[in-house]
Amino acid sequence: MATSNEVSEKARSGTKRFIGGVVEGFYGRPWTMEQRTELFKREQKWGLNTYLYAPKDDYKHRMYWRDLYSPREAEQLIALISAAKQHNIDFIYAISPGLDITFSNRKEVAALKRKLDQVREFGCSSFSLLFDDIETEMCPADNQAFSSFAHAQVAITNEVYQHLREPETFLFCPTDYCAAFCTPNMSQSSYLHTVGDELLPGIDVLWTGPKVVSHKISVESIEEVSSILKRAPVIWDNIHANDYDPQRIFMGPYKDRPTELIPKLRGVLTNPNCEFHPNFVAIHTLGTWCKASADGAARDVEMGDEEQDPCYSPHKALTLALTDWLEEFLCTDQPTACCKKESSDEEPMQTDLGEHSYVPGAGENPLYTAEPLTLDDLKLLSDLFYLPYEYGSTAKTMLHELNWLKSHSQAAAVKTDQTAEWCSRARQFDDMCEAVVRMFNRLSNAPNRSILYDLYNYICDIKSGVNLAQAYVKSLGGLGKPSAQLMSADPEPWGFRGGLSGEFQRMLPGHGNRDLFKHPPRTSVYCIRPYCAEDKMDVQRIFVKMQRERQIQVASVTESPLISDILSAGEIPPSPQCALVLEDDAGPCGYMLALTDVKAASVQRDMSERVFEDFPSLITGQVLPRVTDPSPVKRMITQLLSTIRNCGSRGVFCELRHGDRRMLDFYTKSCSFQPIKLAGLPPDVIAMGTSL
Ligand code: GDL
């Protein structure tokens, strides 16, 4: 039995060249023949040597795998295979019969051989059988003929391999193609052991790492799987694949795979983004990675990152890729424009644009001149659409800053000494948002339209997202109008993003974020019901408890009573239908009370102020700390505001003490209350109001 060391020794000793390249293995629209030909050119230029043809939604690759190619299709494939040869790229033809093949039926095996024979006649000499993403249950006929699913797959793969006269390159993709799919685990997976033991040694095995989309691939994990498979795997790397999420695309560098892996692997094929052009970075950086040599013999000192990996720095690889990509962006792909693509061998096209170009006269509109795209724009683009488990540095900063600005917004609202810091950070955030908008504009004006069109939906989406965040921060700081974009009762469709899928996400706890399944939501069920006389004691208890907590926190001595306090303490009754109680499993845990007309409630206070004309009603409430979900509070406030509005009131105000951060948050963030001036309030109290 060959150990993994012996196997890797074979790869190292150069008997077989390291497979480095691209697998077109994603779901969705396959690339065009022109794009594939362009890919071969690039692969050759960047030191890669392989292309695995496996487009999941190509009819004859998977669904109608038995069908032979028509003469027209044959012509195209022949041209493609020959283009690969011209560029020294090994064209591997893959077929995925697993959806419906009956392994034990000889006619099925014959159909598979016939199809591969046809492709061999097109000039192809490398092949692959893929059994990923299929049902693991065998049909009764196969259950009778084979002792397991793995045995069935291996039997047919070995037979086809021999039928094709043992090609130099022949790849097998198992159904359990990553550690996460193995049952009960990798070392005890009978499926994987059968593959390792029974698959003929000349056949290589594809493997995606610990997961389908592996964050990191460690040397240890590869040593472990190699010892089971009895051969070094070819990594099918989904790090840049985006077919599982239409809002994401990945333009960060190849990363988190130490170059120490190279001698332990048979190869790496990246299965990148569905869009062809944005894969420039994915493929270019893989090329750089493949050139790195872990044994140090050909160590590229320039490329290394001494701390992480002496042979490869993702950051430097990214800069190299983006620098080359910028050139491509700046060259037009439009036949009528003035700059021809450098790589084209054709003569520049004759255009008469130059002679008849329009020159505006005095007092006329000057011609529109586009600002040129810069390397920094591309760095920003890559940062915003980095990798599946990591945002780029600018994106991280923006998220961090937005979070900080949100959680410190009351500082800006109450004008404490933190206001200056808040305002300065808000300005910096605004600048970052502006940089994204500028990048969008420059990209939109770049001469290469094909790249732009592949990116368009994504950059449009991020621009809109950033615009919303920018407007939100402005509204938090009391600048700009929050209403138009964020609060309008009848917003434009871009004010509620994401369609039905967006609605579903928003309905899930935590907006469907990645903690959803790690920390399953605790099912706190809240009930909001009208207040009744028996609730008086509970409301007082909650009011006093929260008052004490506040006093402990801010070490306040005594608090002069506010109208809200008098209302909460039950000294005056709330207006009819203006009182709600919040309950969870353990009983009442919050309340919200209102007076529709503070003057009429004849509270001992100077009511002559003009502000009461604009804000005649008052709202107050508290929730116990165990209520961590803001939505029931928002619900209560919204419900009371609507009742008050129906009573004909023009506006509502609330009084809040500085220690009452949570309530302040609820009023400002979810219910658009803004600070208002109210004379005679104690210094630790602010008033906030909202018009109805
Ligand atoms: C997969 C599929 C692949 C798909 C990728 C990302 C393999 C072996 N198969 O599981 O076709 O593009 O996930 O969604 O990775």
C-alpha cells in the first residue's frame, strides 16, 4: 500500500507535472467558447496548465449526459480542444452521469463509453468522471449488483479508465468530496476507504478540503485524506465560487492554503465566479501561488511573506494581479472606439470618428470627460468583494465604523463631549462612502465594457447599500433628511432591498446572519396586550426597578420627577387606549404609556411653552433587561404613535435621562425621534420628539 509520503514523493520527483488551473464547474450559465479560449491564453501567461470542462448546467455534461454532440457542437468542441493545445493547456473533459445512471446496466456503461469515445475523437486525451452533488441512495438493481455506492462508482470509473486506455490524466470526483460530507468522519468513512483501496492508482481524486467552500486547507488535513485515498488529491477549490449567492462575487487573492501544500498535492483547480471577467484576480493569484515552491529551491524572495508563508504573500499577489487587470480595464473592447485591445493580433479598425468628432463651441456644453480608473479603485473593489469568509480591509473598517457610529449616536444627539469624535468619525465614514461612489463612476466609464457588464449588478448593489448607510449616518447625526430614503411611508423599491428573499432574511432572527444556526434563536415569545387596572403594580415595579438600575449605573443621587415618572408611578392615568403591557413566559416585562394631551392631564408644570403646540402628547415606557429583542418595544411605540395620531395629535415627545440608553436607542433608531428643546428640564434629561 502506498503511503501518502510515497505518493507525494512521486509528485515531487516530477514524474507527473503539478496540475494547476481552472475548473469550469459551477452551476448557472456556462462560459462562451470565446471566453474559454481567452482563459487558455491567460492560463498560459500566468503559468497554469489545465482546464477542466465541467459546466454543471451544460445539457450534455450532466442532464443529458448520454446524448452525443451534434455536428455543430462537435465543431465547437474540436476548436476549443485545439485552442487549449495551442496554449499548452491540458483540456480535461468531464462528464457527470450521476443524476440517473444505473451502474449495473451494461447499456448505461456502453453509453458512457460511447460519449467519451466521441470526445476522444475531437482530440481530447484527458478525462474525468464526476459524482458530486447526487443522491446517495442506489436503485434496487444497483443495490443487488454492488455492495455499496462507492463500489458502484469505482467499478464504472475503473472500467471507463481502462476503456480509454489509461489516459495520463484521469480525474474522479467522489460524492463525499470534502471532510464535512464524510460519515461518520473522514478517517472512518467506508466510502472514502473504498475509493482509496479500489480505484486504480493512475486515477486522481478531486477533493474540496474540509468543507465545500473551505476557509483554510491545512497540510495535516491533506496528509490525512491522502493516506485514506492512497494518493495525493487534486484540490477542486471553491474559494472563489459564487454560484450559491447572487449578491456575492469574489475578487480577493488566493489565500489560506500554505504553499507547503504544493508538494503534497497532485494539483489545484479553482472553480471560480460564474462571471468570466471578474475571475482575473482568482486565476492570476492562483498562478502566482502555483509558482511558489515550498522546498525553497526556487523561493521567490520578493513574493514571500516571512511571517505567514515565506513563498507567497496574498497581499503582494493581489497587487500584481490588480496592476495587470487595470491595464485590461483601460483598453476598450468596443470595435468602434479608439483604443484597440493590446492582445489582439488584428489590424486596428478604421474608424472615421476622429475626423467627424464633435467639438463644442463657445457657450456650449463641454464634452463629458470620464475620470480614469485607478489602481486604488480596483483595490477598493477587491476589498468590497474579497473572499467568502473575509472582507477586505476597507470593507472591515466601514463595517466597524458604522457599528461604532450606530452605538454611539446618542453622544451626537445629546451633545456630550463625545460629539466631536462622533462627528469626525461620521465624516470619515462619509468619505469612505464617497470613495465607493467614485469607484462606481470610474468603473462605469472604463473603456472595457465586457468587464464592466460582468461586474455591473454587484457594484450597483454595493453602491446602493453604501448610499443607504451613508444617509443613515447623516440622519443619526441630525444631518440630512432621514425621511426620504429611509423612513418614507411609500418608499421607492430601492428603499426595501432584496425582494422576497430579502423579506425572508429580514424575518429570521439576526437578519439571517451567520450566527443563526450556531446559536439557534431562543424562542422568547412576547405578547403585547392592552394595560388594565391589575397591571398597575407590575408597571410600578418595572418602573422602580429600571430607575434603580439607572441610578446604580450613573450614580445619580435623586431624580426630580418628570411627567413620565408621574405617569409610570400610577399617579395619573394614561389616556384611553394609550397603555400597553409586554409579557413573556415569566410575566410582565415592559410597558408603554401615553398621554394624548399633556395639558389636559393638568400635570403641575408650566404648559405655556410653544413646543407643546407641536408636541402635545407624551409617551413613556420601560422594558426589563431580559428583553434583548428590540422589536417588541418598537412594536409598542409604533402602536401607541398610531393611536395618538388617530386622536388628532400633531406630535409626541418623550423625556429621557442620560442613563436610559436603551430607551434612547429605541426611540432614535427604530422610531425616528429627534432631540427637541423643552425648557425647565433637569440637566440630566433630554426631550425627544416626533411629528405625526
Ligand atoms: C459544489 C459543486 C460545484 C459548485 C460548488 C459551489 C463541487 C465538487 N461541486 O459542491 O459544482 O460550484 O459547490 O457552489 O464543488
